[in-house]
Amino acid sequence: LPCGEGCRFRLTEVVVDRGFSVERVKSSVITVPPYTGLRITKLTPVYVKEYLVKLNPPYLEVNGSAAGELWVSRGSVISVRIPEKVDLPNSTRLVFVSPGTRVLQVTSPTSVSAEFRRYYKVTISSAYPVQVKVTESGTTRTVHAEKFEEWLPENATVDVAEASAFNGVFLRSKPESHRVSQPLSIDVQWSVDYLSTLA
């Protein structure tokens, strides 16, 4: 039964009073014998009022179970757990600003939100070492490696510097620069540096 937006009544049981006995039935289907004039069967439905609890994002847990939204009996006390991070299947990670547990009593339709930052997996592969410069939140750091794999926050920048190597001939790679707005997989391409090789 509806009772407004985010509110409903849920049938929990039916009290069956047959005059000589009272039974509580947890079903909405009740079998009543034909009326014989000797007694009247009285049916009293029992409803509980429930409110809708919405979770944003839907990866929060209520009482130990993940749920995007759920119906909760009026007056119930629920425990909402905010995790430190959630890894999604598309190489995206949500890192929550204030992980922990919130306990609240549901007395009306409720929305629970948790602030998070979005991170993406960034992978750089190279046949030879390259210099990778990462800038995030105004801080820059440099890594020298053939393989680079990290979770970086949205809007971080990744710069792969031009590099040279020698493998019988001189090789050179082209510089690359990316702003992180999705998962990145960079395969550094090397080509022969003919000017250096023939010099």
C-alpha cells in the first residue's frame, strides 16, 4: 500500500479470529470455511510502515549487505558502512573521503551520500627505461622505469619524456602528455634515430 513518495505499508501478517481461536498467519492467502451461521471468521491485516533508504553511490553497505536502495521499517536503526575504496571492473577505483560507519534511525525517507574521488589505472609499457612525470594536486614526481602502473586521481597529468636508447642502433621515443580522465594504457613506441646512428 502506498503512503506517499518513499513510503509504503507492507503486510506482515493476518490475524484470523474464528471465534473460538485466534491465529496469526504470515500469508496474504487465507482459506475461510463457508459461512454456516454458527460463527463468523474475522480477518485483521497487520501492516508495518516502511521508508525507502537510498545510498549514493550504491556501493555502501547497510547492516553488512551492499544495496543501492532498500525499504526499512519505520524507527529501525541501520548501520551504513562507507568503505575506504571500491574497485570497479573497468579499471576505475572510488576512494572515499571519510570512510567509516554511520548509525542512523530511519524516521522518514532517507538518502545517505558519501563523498569520493575517482581514480583510474594508468599503465605505461616501454622496451627501454623512460622518464614518467606525474602531477597531482599541485605536486609533481618523476619515475624512471620500463613498466609503470599506478592508480591516479581524475585530472592528474602524466608526461612521458622523450628518451633515447642504444641497441646496436640509436633509438628515440616521442614525448607524450595525457590528462587522466579514464583508464590509460600507453605503449611507448621507439624508432631508429638515423641522424645519431649515421653520425
